[in-house]
Amino acid sequence: MKPADIKPGMVLYDRHKYRMGNTTIRTLREWPVHILALEFSADALTKFVVSWNGNGAERWSWERLRKLKTWSMHDDCAEVVRGMLDRVVSVKLKKGHRAPEPRAP
């Protein structure tokens, strides 16, 4: 994905591991990131105005935004590997599936 491919209204997904409560057990979690607007300066795209998990608007750089995924781990194309205590260990695309294009309204 390139910065030029991102449009206002798209939904990308922030996915990373976090601790489950007051334990050492880790699981994979996913949060939606809504692209609200793009900011330009001197004909160059510099910042993205996003809403992470329904929170207020924030400015993100391309370095932070490029780590996001275009597909959700809850989509039909995703294969979720679960471990002990039903925790999510990893997520990958199913064989023969391609990541869907990000949806823009």
C-alpha cells in the first residue's frame, strides 16, 4: 500500500499483541482505524487525520500508518490460530486468498 492509495473514509486495522489482564499471557488484538482526512503541505502528503478505535481525531505520519493492515482478522479470508485459553496466537490469509482492497465510501 502506498500513501497515494489512502482515501478519506477508509478503514484500516491496527493489530498487535497485548497482555490479557494481570497475567503474562499475551493475545493478538485488532482495532479499527478510520481515515478522516489527508493533510498536504507544498504539494506533498504529510499527515493523515485518523480516528483510532472510535476515539477523537489524531494526526499520524506515514511511518505509523504503513504498519496497519488492509484486512480484518474477522474477514472470511483470514485464518485465525488459537492457543490455550482460546487466545489468538496468529492471523494469516487463507491459502488461495488475497487481501481485499481497503474499502473507501
